[in-house]
Amino acid sequence: MADAIGLPMGQIIGNTAKAVYNDPASVAAVEAADREVVETRVPVWEDNDRRSDGSIFVTRRAPVLDDHGAVIGIVAIATDGTQRRIAEEEHQRTHEHYRAIVDNLEELVSLKDASGQFLLVNQAFADQIGLPKKEIEGRHREEFLSPEIADISKRQHD
């Protein structure tokens, strides 16, 4: 954290956000997160802070309580979350590419879990059923097909 802010740890620990950060937006964000922890007495576990160099810091804040339960301070732990965010963004892009390929297949494609719940269907499948994908995914065939058709489908595909 000290490297990211550009100050030695001795100038960070025990100081206010105004004494540590140069830009008003960072001061406001830190003060708001600290206020939330003090007012709710609940830890804030994700506080993404994108730096000007593109790096991302994830800060976890928790109240420090005295023996009577009064908030006497805040402990904050900041870690570099840049690589995690890059991996999440790449995963999202890969998922979008995969979904585009599957949706453009003429064949009917579906993915179900062990209970028979549809996790994914492509557009051709949805068109064949006559429902939007969002009304199929997350449901079992018995929830959107007539009992007769659901039974035929089960015998042919399970």
C-alpha cells in the first residue's frame, strides 16, 4: 500500500485520509468507506480502488472494538487486485465468445445439471421451444413444457 500511495508506512499509519491522499476523490472514497464501517460496525470486504496507473487495490476494512463494543478504530488491509481483475475480465470475454459461438449454431444445444435444470440453451433451442432463453435457463423442462411433451423429451434425451 505504501508503494501505491508513494509514502513510507510511518506517514500512513495513524493518519487521516486527508493526510495520506492527495486527490479529493480518494479522500472522499476512503472517508465514506470508513464512515460505513463505523456506522454499521460491519466489515467492508470489497472496496475496489482503481489507480491512475491502471492498478486495482482491494481494501478490506473492519471496525476495531473496545471491551464494551464501542468502535475505537478501523483496521484496513489493501492488496493488489490487478491480476485478479484482469483474469475476471478475460474470463468474461471468453464466456461472451463461447456464448456467441453456441448461440449461432443451427443445432439445438442445451446444458443441464444433474437434477435436469437447464444451465444454458442456445438460440436455436429457445426458438424450437418457443420461449426466450432467459425463461428456460434455470428451470426444469416440467416448468415450461406440457406434461406430455416433457415426458417425451425426458424419454428421448435422458
